[in-house]
Amino acid sequence: MLGLAWLVHGCCRIFSVVMDLTLASPLAVLPSVLGSLLTDATDLAIERNLKAFLPVLLVALSAASLPRIFPPLRQVPYTLLLVVVGLGLALVEVRLVDLSPGMILLIFLPPILFEAAWKMKWPDLRQQIVPSSLFAIGSVPVSIVGIGWALHHWMQVSWTTALLTGACLAATDSASVLGVFREVGAGKRLTTLLEGESLFNDGAAVVAFSVLLEQAIDPQPIDLTTTLVQFLIVSGIGLGVGGLIGTAVALLTQRYDLAWVEQSLSLVTAYGAYLLAEDFGGSGVIAVVAAGLVIGNLGLVPGTRPQKRSTMVEFWEFTIFLVNSIVFLLLGDQVLFPYFIEHVGTSIVAIIAVVISRAVAIFGFSALSGLITRSPIPWAEQTVLWWVGLRGSVAIALALSIPDLVTDRQQIISNSFGVVLFTLLVQGLTTKPLLDALNLLETRKYQDQYLERVAQRMALERLQQYLSLPQTQAQLGESLCQIELVTIAQKLDQASQDMAQLRADHPDLEAFVEQQKRQQLQAIESATYDQLIQAGWIKKAPPAPLILSTKN
């Protein structure tokens, strides 16, 4: 109940923020406002921003359509297309939107972080928690110090600007790379390591960025002990708030199958957890990550993950598409080209520093992880993890959120743009050849082919059952049904042959097939308990489900 109460408070905070942004006059003057529509300055600003938002969406949709129209562009990451389009608009002095720096983090970070955490599978993450945590948390100070030192020592950039640039670029973004991983069939461990690092890295990078930004605005003596204690307190509050809200929402949405309510609650949770944690003096970023992990992995049946409904997947895919579209367009749109040209030298140094500091972090912490877990990471996987440390939406959001009163704001944005452009253009486009060269492409594509045949067989069997019903034959005609049944039987036979051939050609598919069978049984058992709970037959699921207690 406490988690739900905090969630309601978060909704009120969001409503309050929206009202503060959109209402400039008290309710006492409402009649006069109604009498003269769009005469208030705030009303006109809202209208102007709405008109500016529609071109953003149109440009984003156009950029997303380009790979379909021009096949060679299908190998180019969508986010890179958006950056290039945004830069092109900046070159012709077309500015799409004008958001205050203080609103950047509030608007864009919560959904980006929540979606990444919600998709994460906790059992997979738990197996790689040590190396993922070391990469995520350890790489932040390594990146900040490495980038800051390089800019200060080689380019005579002030320590404040150099470290703040390092903090922006300490946040990695694996979205584009993970898409390539899934497409080509990279290993499960490699994918989990990258996902886990990106998830935890965002929280650590944003907290470090906040500390350095506060120092840039109001310089104070830094006490490492006090800063560390403050970090732990802020993180603890964020974990507590996010965990409570996530638990309450997860139990509610898993108990009742209400798609629109689940989607709405998830979006409110992302922003509500962020705002509440900030109100309590904690980390909103960590709260969002904690809430997303809990909601994505807490089910009614102990030991099982909740079913990720297709409606939720589609909802968050659209949300992240929209957010990323605006963020990456904003980066190109907000870059002042003369400043970018002026700071090309510092951008090149920042790129070199990012690559070197990434190598130090990955290879160094991989060795430490191997000593701790007794499960060393092969050098080939370490090489891939080093090379795919892309910078993206979080780094962009941090750079754009720097207020104008920070002296070298445009330089930080320009350097961030240069690094993001390099990582997307060079590292992103060479990821697939690198995986192939290091022989790290596993049998994912064969697994996908096998699952396609399984899905085809299930669909054909259901159709076969439907056409075999007397009422169906009476309605459609017995002769037509018999003809279709013969065709279905042939397709079923072909699907079975294809599945058998795939298992014969790729013996390692056997373990995957057994895992799929077991997950199917678990899903049936879990769905049955959910239905009985909703019908009121039982109050909770049995403590030791049959399938879960069965050994392979």
C-alpha cells in the first residue's frame, strides 16, 4: 500500500509539473481566458511548441522510412540517420524545438531507463552481475578521469569543462549494438554483459554528472569520504523508492489483465519513481531502473518471470522510438556548426580518450572479474565489449541538460556530438564484421528458424482442428475443408522435416529445444494459476510449482 501511495503521489507531482508548465494565470481569470483563446503568452508558447513538435515527429518518421526506400541504408543505425538529419537541419538554420536544459533529463531519461530495465531478464543478469557491475560502475570514474585528463593535458581545457565532458561521455548506450547482436546471433553471455553494463552504467554516470555539474555551477571543496557516503545514501533512497513502487505496480498489473491500465501505469511509474526519489533526496535514475527491473521480473508465481504482453512491448517500442527520435534530432539540431568546427580538435582528443579509457576499463575489470568469479571472460568477448562501448541518447541528454550559465556549454555539446557521431558511424557499423572475424556468431539465426517452424506448426495444427469440426464443415462445405486439410497436412509434414533437419545439422539446438519446451510448460502452469487467482478459487499460487521443481 505504501508503494501505491507513493505512486499516487508521483502522479500528483507529474500533474503539478505539467500544470506549472502550462498554466500561467490562476483559476480566477479562467473566464477571461476562455473569452480570448490563445492570448496568454504561455498559451501561445504551448501552441508554438506543439507546432514545432509535429515536424519533429514527421522528420523522425521520414528518417525511419529511408532504409526501406534505399536498401543500402539498411546497414546504417537509425539513430545515426537521425543525428545526420538533425545536423543537416542545423546547417540550414532550422531549429525544431527549444526545450529548457532543466527539462531535458526529466522528459527523456525516465522512459529510456525504464524500458531498458523492464526488458532485462533478471536470471540472465544475475549470472553476470559481477562483471556487469564492475564494467558499469568502475568504467565511470575511469572514463571521467581519462577523458578529463586528456582534454586538460593535451588541449588545455579547464578541469571543470574537461571533467564535465567526461561525465557526459561516461554513459554508454547499447541500443543500436544490441539490435545488431540479435540480428546476427551474438552469444547470450556477451549480450547480457552489454545489457547489464548499460543498465547500471546509466545510473552511476548520471549521479557523477550531477555532482560535477553542481561543482561547475557552485564550486565547493570536494571531500571524497563525504561524496562516497552521499552517493550511497542517494542510491539507497533510489533503490528503496523504485523497489516499493515497482513491487506494487507489478503485483497489480500481473493480477489483472488490463492492457491499457498496464501501459499507463508503467509510464506513470517511470516518471513517478524519478520524481519521488528526487523529492526524497535520492537518485531518480536509480529509482527508475529499480522499478523497471522489478516490474519486468516480478510475477505472481514464485520463480517465474511475468509474461511480457505484446501490447506492452509494442507500447514501449513506440515510446522509445519517439524519445530517441527527439533526442537524436535534438543533438544535431542544437549543435552550432561554427562551434563544432572550432572544437574539432578537442572532439578528436575526446574520441581517442574514450576509446583508450574504455580499453582500460574493459580489459582491467575483466581480469578482476575472472579472479572473483573464477569464470574468465574470453579475450575475444573482451575485445567486442571494448569496441561496442557506443555513446548515445543518455550522453546526449546529459550534454543538452547543462544550463547556459556553464561557461563552455557549447564546447561540451560539440564534443559530445563528435564522440557520439564517431561511435555510431565507425564502431556501430563495424560491429558485425568484428563479431564475424572473432568467430562469435552463434546459432541464434538457426534458433530463430526453428522457432519460426514451431510457430508455423502450432498455427497449422489449430487451423487443422478448426477445419475438422462438424460445424465448420457445415458452414464452409465439406469438400473445401477436405482440400484445405490435405494442404495443411502437407505443410505440417514439411515443417516437421525442416525442424528435424535443423536439429540434425546443428546438434547444439537440442539444449535450446529442451529449454523452450520447459518454458512452455512453465508458461502454461503460470497462466493457469493466474486464471484461478483472478477467478477467486485461490488467493495465491502454490509455494512449489510442479514444473519448477522438476529437474531436467
